Amino acid sequence: MSARAGVLVLLLGLAAPAAAQNLRSRVEGAPDGTVRMSFAAKPGVCGNGHNISHRRGGQDWEHDCESGPVRVVVEMSGGRPVEVRTYVGGRWRTPREGTRVTDLGMVGAAEAATWLLNLAERETERIRGDLILPAILADSTEAWPVLLRIAKNQQVRNDTRKQAVFWLSQEAGEAATRGLAELVQDDDEDREIRKQAVFALSQLDNDRGVPELIKVARTHRDPQIRKNAIFWLGQSEDPRAIALFEELLTKNR
């Protein structure tokens, strides 16, 4: 690789974190009150300013749903974010007289997602609202590596880790599925986090989590985790789960 190409790769690699740092300074440097920002939504994500959904419908009908932008409200108090609210579509209302609103306009989707996930990972005091949801909705982002890191980080608040595990189940590809399985099998991990990971495995598309749930039900050392896996297998109606139940019942006759 030439020196010039190497510099270009380095610059590209630093662009998103640097932009996110700039967004952080813009948000956290704003006066106490409301900060608004907007950014592009992923394809298929739409809303009406209140409800958020993925665009679906038959050949003959489709509900009214605007394809973005994602709109995020950050309430600032004492120089720190204390609440985050997320909308898709719609339009901003004119601020009430006497309220302080800082509107950052359209920002980069990737930098917004990076800032939100970093905020979720480093928050030490409870921030109301879901910090991960708007990052998931952001266009041109792959959130699962950071979500997995948050889910495994025992220094992060438990409620945030549970959110990360839930969203992993919505985003999960093969690598993220392996990460959820590792979380379930980690004996040093908090039991509630492991239970959340079991639930997340049960939510994977196309019953991709069933083989791992069967493994947990058969072999996990914690009887509560085994029981949890069996419960969610029972909700799946998967033939492999029914075969497991038959095996367990026959063994215990």
C-alpha cells in the first residue's frame, strides 16, 4: 500500500469517530433545555411522527407512513443529557414561548448512531428513554458490534445491557447470534442478563436461535437458565423443540 493510500484509509477510519465527537460537543455544549436533531432513516423504516414501523403491506394497500427522517429530542439539564425521545416522520412543532430549543438540523446518520451508542455505553446516571432505538433506525449503520460490546460490559448499567441484548435479537446476524450464545454460557455473568440473552435467542428470525436454546436446555449448569430456555422453546412450536420435550419426558419416566 502506498503512503498516500495509507493516509486515505486512516482518514476514512477516523472520520466517523471524529464526527461523532463533534456531535457530542454540539449536543453537550448546548444550554439546558431541548436539543433537536434529525437524520436519515434506514430503508423501510417509516413513521407518522408518533408511531414507528417498518414499511409493510400487501399488493393492494399500504398505510400512510413517512420514510423518515428520524427525529431525536435530547433534554439537557446541568450540562448532561437526562432524557431522549425518538420519532420518525412528522415535523417539528414551533417551540412554546419561553422554552429554550437548540435545533442542530440534519446531522449524519452514522455520527448520530455512534454518539447515541457511546452515550449508552458510558452513562453513569439513568437517562430516560431508549438510547439504542434511534441508533438502530439510523441509515447506513451496523450497530450490532457495539451492542454486543455493551451487552458483555459488566461496567454498564444492567437496564442498558438488557436493552442492548434485546436489540441484538432484532439485528442479529450469525456473528451476533454467537455473541448471544456466549453470553448465556458465561458463568460469571449476572443471571438476569443471561435470561435476557435466552429471550433474545428465542426472538431471532426463522428460529435461528432454536439449536442454541436446545443446547442450553440440555446442558446449562444453572437450572433456572435451563427452565427459561425450555419455556421459550415451548413458545416456538418448532418441531425440534417438540422432539426435545419428548426426549426429556421419556428420560424422566
